[in-house]
Amino acid sequence: MPDRGGGPTGPRIRAGRPSRRVRTLLMTLGVLAVLGMAFTMFAGFWTDWLWYRSVNYSSVFTTTLWTKIGLFSVFGLLMALAVGFNIWLAHRLRPPLSAMSVEQQSLDRYRMGIAPYKRWLLLGLTSLVGLIAGASAAGQWRTWLMWVNGVPFHQKDPQFHLDVSFFAFDLPWYRFLLGFGFAATILSLIAAALTHYLYGGLRVTSPGARATAAATGHLSVLLGIFVALKAVAYWLDRYGLAVKSSDFKATDNWTGLRYVDANAYLPAKTILFCIAVICALLFFATLWRRTWQLPVIGFGLMVLSAILIGGLYPAIVQKFQVQPNEQAKEAPYVEKNLKATREAYGIDGAQVTEYSGTSTTKDKTQLRDDVDATASIRVLDPNIVSPTFQQLQQMRKYYAFPTNLDVDRYNESGSDQDTVIGLRELNLAGVDKQNWINNHFRYTHGYGVVAAKGTTSDSEGRPLFTESNLPSEGDLGTYQQRIYYGEKTTTYSIVGGPQKEIDYSDDNGEKTTSYTGKSGVNLSNPVNRAAYAVAFGEPQILYSGAIGEGSRILYNRTPKERVEAVAPWLTIDGDAYPAVVDGKIQWIVDAYTTTNGYPYASRTTLGDTTADSLTATNDNRAVVAQQNQVNYIRNSVKATVDAYTGQVKLYQWDTEDPVLKTWMKAFPDTVEPKSAISDALMAHLRYPQDLFKVQRELLTRYHVKDATTFLSGSEVWQVPDDPSNKSGDAVPPYYLSMKMPDQKAQAFSLTTTFTPNGRDNLSAFMAVDSEAGTPGYGKIRVLKLPTSTTVDGPKQVQSQFNSEQDIAESIRLLKGGDSDIEYGNLLTVPLDGGLLYVEPVYVRGGGLKYPLLKKVLVTYGGNTAFEDTLSQALDKVFGAEGTAPPEDDDGGGTTTPPTSTNPTVQQALNDAQKAFTAGQEALKKGDWEAYGQAQKDLEAALKRAEEAQTEADKGNKASSSPSPSGGASGSPGAGSSPSPSGSPSPSSSPSG
């Protein structure tokens, strides 16, 4: 850019100039630093590309990359050109001579100082704003892809009668463009004003006009563009009212137009749009009139109109029209919100039926047999028994189970059995010698599945394993047991090279193996090794001799991490769970498509809605959300991750979801059709927990369908706190095979309860059919209890358990010594109009490191039982004691109590009780010698009781007067044995 002149020049001074050697050294260091930074950036890019290529999702990487590059380049260049052009234009329009004033003389020094560097300053400034704008635009790649690939919903909003896709896909992109236009205009205006001021086009203190005609015209055009953009903003704000959130009737995230929006804000936005257009034309007219008088008046009118029309008028309408008759005014808009919200969250098909809450059968003994037909009650709590799995099936310290196990179902003898399942995953913290080779080359994988029946336990309260040992064996048959990808596998491993891996250990010593899968990235290439050495900050990767031909590096190894990486447009359910499918261990991951732009549908915050007492203690169960606030969600994708190969597959689950169709259009060939799901995999798919938690939270208010009830707030429910602990967090939903009143057979279901807002009694029970591949899958059923009667809720039931004297005394005995009580999941089952509550009780202590199932709490219709087994508790509650046949010794059965007790047996039982008491006293004192002797006396007494009872039974048979065998209830009986800790339960019943 030419200038009017420059300052005086003089001889160049060379004093203090560094020597050539120093300059060469500094230049070399500078070049090396630049090369180092460049290679670091290259390493990040290259390793990402290699990883995506290794999982066969390179198209996701390239599509995302080129979209970001395109947005960065286009919008960065536009911003740089806009700012640079206005600086250049302001400089070109500068006056030929500066006014002779103190102000201009001061500015002359700055003009002379920057004169030699003007081009570089212009280039640097425009490059900086371009880089910032380009980086911001690159972050909008999802918005761009949804706009350019959007497909219609074929549903119209009730106000503007536009397809929902306009609000979900188009409006976010238009708002981004508008925001970019505002930023470019404001930056250009600031840059042009400063340039005009520096070169005399604008004057603050100089005599004469404050601005030249050229500066006035230039800045007026920029102000006109700003006001024109404001007019566009007013027009888009009209549509934004359909997705605007506000507080309304104790609902923080009410979304959509209300009466004041439709009758005040909507016309106000239209009027303000017209005023802004006129004001913008007045600014543009300054090019000819060369005065700001009319534009300034117009701008002031626009601001005043915004205050009066856009603020004061709606407040008056709300105060004097809506509030006096709110229900009548708001009812039509509430109905629109109710309909849209129920559709957006998939709860529009929820079946709400009245349920009495009290049994209609007078003879309760008839219900005893109905319990087994109604539900397969799971007494093994997957959130408590992980330490038991760990203690009994860990086998080696370098294995571990997740904190929360999973519930699945497996076919046993022709019927589905609810099963608690966990994988024996790698636990590097248990490796004795920690070093780089052990942590990344030798200990690389876990081994085997461990599974147990969910509905029963053995006589000691331990799980009845259906798959156990190392290598695992049992009902699951033959499958690939090595687990290279799992929830606890968070570090990288280098496999397949010269270094052998620890496979597992048995009585014959350690077995070694070498990974033969195709997963991971090949490290034979020295460029790859160098890139990973830089990316992982581990220089040994570059030169270690443990890496050679065939070596592959495995990373991004947790199932949720892998699915999120290959599908960055999905929200991931917090609970990935394993299943044995077609000879492989597959992690199953539920994934969601969401949007925040469904008109009239109220918003929810996923992080808050999906939180419960389990996520509060386990971060691994938290939902991975692409956007935390949403008002539309679908479980549109079922994903699998192979535990051995790491292969990720995405299956289209919701074939009608327009959001998924949009993403499939943006990323073609990444999602397989639903028909590709095998029957074996389908048998293990289930309804996802996080979607269920979102839906149950919405149903606390949106179970009603009429505006009057909604506005009154009389039918608001809440999700109760978990009664089994004192965390104060919401009770988690529970998987359970059960039959709802209108169902003919049991179905694998996900269940929860509701209580009235601010109260603890039960208001409703909710279940969703979770059996994938069946016609009823996804059917939501809600049993609504009458408000005129009071039915105990979970907290009240728990309180009732704890307050009954007999139960409290039994719990006190169970806590003898240093034992502690852990309450399992409180399950609720609808039965004959009433509600059956079942809660397992675990004991941990006496030196025992893991919980054992010792008791089962059951209540129904005001009757409560606290017994050793579920069968015994059900018998007592329903008055069916002595009628049930003996069952197998699996902890779930019961035996018929005797009508009389043999004196010899009774004496032996008394001795056993004394020995037990002596053992407890010794345990409290820490006298281990006395404790050991007491255990021997207890064992001898129990053996005498068993022998005496056997003889009595033989005598009874000989005299043709049979009598049942067993010990007296409430005292140690024949067949009882000490728990693994050496602390027998004082109320153990005979187990057969």
C-alpha cells in the first residue's frame, strides 16, 4: 500500500550483531524446532489414519477430515478476505493530507513506524482472523453434514407447517452462517474504523468534520450490512420460537411456543424484521446522502422498537391476558407440546392402565404357584456380586471383573435363564513386576467368560456358576476366550511379534501365545514406529528389540471408545455388555441418534437424566453424549465389538429414523442393514438402559395426555431414590424376566417404579419389553395406581424391612463380629392386582472379602418374610409353608419343616448353637485359637445331629409313620456348614 512519505533515514548500525557461527547454530535450532513441531503434527494425523484404516472405517476419517478442511479453508478465507478488503479499502479512501493538529501529529509517528511493514501487518492480521474463523467453522462439520445430507421427517410442525427437518437440519446451519456474518461484519467494521482513524479519515479532536465523506460511506455500508443481518436474525427468530426453551409450570426445559409467543413475540419479530430492513436501506443510502442523520434516527427507532415491541408488549400480554386465564390460553399450546414430546422420545405408544395395587384373591396360598409363572425373580444382584466373582473366579491377580456385572439370558434346557455374566479381563495393577515389557508385551489380554444363574445360589450363598474355571468351561460351549478388547483394557499392547504373551496359567505352569488377529496397526514400518513413539510419548517403540516382523499395536480398546471413534455422530449408551455369539465373545453397544431441534418437544439433559446410583459410583457407566441437551432420541444403531479381533460392526436398528438416514447418507457403507443381524446375536440384544431412563424421566410428567391435567400438576411423578443405599441417587432400572397383567408369558423386561412428587408411596410401575426380535419389543407398559389408596413405595418397603423387630434381630445376628450387610436390588413384580417386593441380603465379613447371599426379604399385601431362600420367604408370605415340595440343593429351594424333633437331634442342635455363640465371642476378642476350637465343636455337633436324624428317619420308615427330616427353624440344622469365612449363619436352615 503506498504511503505519503516516511521518516528520516540514517546509516545502518551493525554493532552487537551475533557471529556467523552463532547465527548458524540459531538457524539450525530453529529449523530443527520447526521440523519437530511438523513431525509431531504429522504423527497425530498419521496414527489416526492408520487406526481408522485398521478397523476398516477409513471413509469416516477421510469424510470428517475433508469436511473440516473444506470448512476451515472456505470460511477462513472468507473472513480473511472480508477483513483484509475493508482494511485495504479504508487505506485507499484515506484523505490525501492530514489535518494539522496535535492528534494527527501524534498519529504520524505510528504511520511512519508501520509504513515499512504495512503489507506484512495486513497479511499477518488477516491470516490470524482467518485461522481463528476457519478453526471455528471446522468445528461445525456435523452441522454442515446434517444440512447438506438432511432427509425429511415427513412430519410438520403445528405452527409454521414446515417439515421437522427444517428445524433439525437447516435452521442450525442458517444460524451458523448468520453468526459468521455478524463476526465478519463486526471485525471488518472495527478494522476499517481503526484504519480510517489512523490515516485521518476519522477524527476525534481535530477541528472540522469528524469524518470524511469516503469514511462515512464506507462505515455506513458496513453498518447497513450489520443491520441487514439483524433483520435476518429477526426472521429466523420467528422459527426459533418453535424450539425455544423456557421455564413453565415447574418444567425447566419446556420447549415450543406458548400463548405469549404466538400472539406477541411472533408478530413483534415480524415488525422488527421490517424496521430493520428499512434501517439497513437508510444506512446504504448514506453512499449518496453522505450524512448519518437518517440512519442514526432509524437505528434508534429499531432499538426503541426492540425494547417496546420485543420486550414490553409481550410482558403486558402475559400479565393482562394470559395470567388471568392461563389454563384456557395455554391449553392449545400445551397439547402441541404433549404430542411433540411424546413423539420425539418414543413414548407416544406407552400404554397406561389403571392398577388397583391390592390383591383380589382372598386365599393367598393360591398365589404361591402364580409367582413362578409371573416372574423369574433374580436374587443375584449384578451390582453386588462382582467381588464374589473376583474372589472365586479371578484365578490370577492380573485378571479382574468389572465393578458392575451384566444381566443377559441364555437358553438352558429349552428355556431362557436370566444370567449374570462378566469377563475375566486383564488387570495390569495385579502384575507383580511392573515394567514396559510386562505391561505392553507379555500381559496383553484377559481370558474367558464367567456366568452364573441369576435366580438362585448354592447353599452357602455363592453364585451357581454355569460357566467358570480357567480356561472357562460350562454351558456356553466352545468359543474364542481371549479378551484383547474390554471395558478395563485402557492401555496399548504390542502383540504378534517376537515377544511371546502370557496366555493363562494352570497347574502345569504358564501358557504362552502370540496374537494371530488382524487388528491393530503394523509396526514393521519404521515411519509407523517413529510416529507412534511420538504420539504415545514412548521412545522405546522406535528402537525396542521386542518389536519386529509381525508386531502390531492395539489401542482404543474399550468397546464404547471404539464405537464412538468409528461413528462420531452417535451417542453411546453407558453400559456395554458381553455375549457369547457364534463362538465369539462380542461386546454389544447400544447407540443413539439425537437432535436438539425437534419443534415443541421439551428438552432433557442426558448427563442428568441418565444418572442413577450406579453411575454415581462408576464413571464407566456414564452415557457418551455428542450433545448433552436433546429433545429427540432414537436407539437407531446396535453395535458389536469383537473381544478378540476388535472388529466393529454397526447395524441399523431403527429403519425409520430420519436422523440415522441423514448420517448414513453422509457416511455411506458404514452401517449394515438390520437384516444382517444374525439370529444368535438377536437373541442377546435388549432394550437399552439409558434410553429407558430418559423415557421414564419424561413420563413423570408426560404420561398424561390432556392439557388440563398437565397444567394442574396433580399427576406429576418422580423416580424414587435407590432405597438399598444412602447415596440419594435415583434407583437404577432392573432387567427381569416377568409377565405384565396383559401378557400371556414372561418376557425379558426392563422395569422401574414411580412415586408421587414429594412423597414416598407408589404411584406407578413401568416395564418395557426388552426381548429383541419379538413383536412386543419396545412396548412400554405403565401400571398407574389409584391416588385414593396408599401403596407402599420402595423407600417405605425398605423402611418396613428394617423396622420389623424379628428382621432387625436377625440382621443384628448376621452382623455379628465384624460382618456387614449389603442390600441387593429391590425388585418389584405386579401380581394379582398387588405388588410383590423381593430383595436379596448379602453378608460380607468375618475375614471374608466378598458378599454371600444369606437371606431374602419378601413382602406382599402387608405380609413380610426374611428367610434363607426365596422359596422359603415366598412360602411364608403366602402362607404356603409345608406345602411346597423339596427342591434341589441350590439355595433356591426349601424343605418341609418337621412336626417334632428327636431329643438327640435337639441336643445336638443346642450344642451347635452354643458352639456358634462361643465362636462369635472368640471372634470379637480376636482369640483365633478359641475360635478354631468352636468351629470344630460346631462341625461335630452338626454331624451328630445329621446322624441322629438319619437314624430317626429310618425308624420312622420302618414303623410306617414317616416324618419329615430337618432341623428346627431358626437354629442350625443338619446339613448346615460354616461359611467360607468360618462364620456360620445362626439361622441357617437345612439345605437338603
